[in-house]
Amino acid sequence: MGVSGSGKSTIADHLAIRIGWRYEDGDSFHPASNVSKMHAGQPLTDEDRWPWLRAIAAEIDRTCKASERAVIACSALKRSYRDILVHGRRDVRIVFLDGTRELIASRLIARKNHFMPPELLASQFRTLEPPTADERPIVVTIDRTVDIIVEDIVSQLNLERP
């Protein structure tokens, strides 16, 4: 989890490869209306987000029931969003990609062909509620290489290569 530009898709993809799990990008669960709204530079409201979060939660439920493992990249900026996704499960963990506004802004400016414009970064930071200790988050700083960040996550999860 983290704001747009924090590296969710990249880190989640590399993490999934590293530990041999399936990767899903939470953005693929957005209804077309949400993508259109973000592409137009309009921040999503909670009403926009609920169907998206429920769709991701349903995929988490399906994955767990099938005894599968997955890494899902999702902004999950508010506690209430994460509560929908995790809903008390001890086997679902949140990884928070933590970075400065300046670093993330520089990444967004450099990014091409993405539906989330850099102008929405301020609204993302206003919405962000960093996870608290009772959520058992894995917190990693994003000012390092992808490989180092992934190894940090694997170490905190106590996971080894498959």
C-alpha cells in the first residue's frame, strides 16, 4: 500500500516473483468510471472506492479459500479501506511503501502513460492514514533499490525463496 508513485506495482511484482506467489495489480479491479475520473484529474471519493475495494477483498477471499498465495498492489490509503481488505485475517498482511512527497512527486513526473496524473498527489497525501501498530504493517522506506526493498519485506515476513 501507499500513495500513487510509491512503487506499489513494481515492488509487488518483484516481491511476488521473489517468493513465488501470484501478482495482481489492484488498479485492474477499478471500474472504468474510476479510471476515467482519475485520468481526468479528479480524485476518487469514498463512494467511488467502495466497489473497487470490495472487488479486491473478494479476490483475497477467493485466493485464501483456494489455499493460494498472492501479492496485490493496492493504495489502501485509509484504515477503513484496509479493514475491508484484511477484515481481521491474520494471514493477510499490509506492506506500507513509505516515502517523501518530494521523492514520489519526482517519480510521478517521470512516469509516462499512467492514468494517475501528478496533480493528484496532494490529494493522495491528504487521504493517507499510515497504518498503525495494531494492523501489523510491514513498513519499508522507498528511497532504496527495488531489490533491497523486496529483501527487506521478505525478511520482515520471515519468508524464504520457494
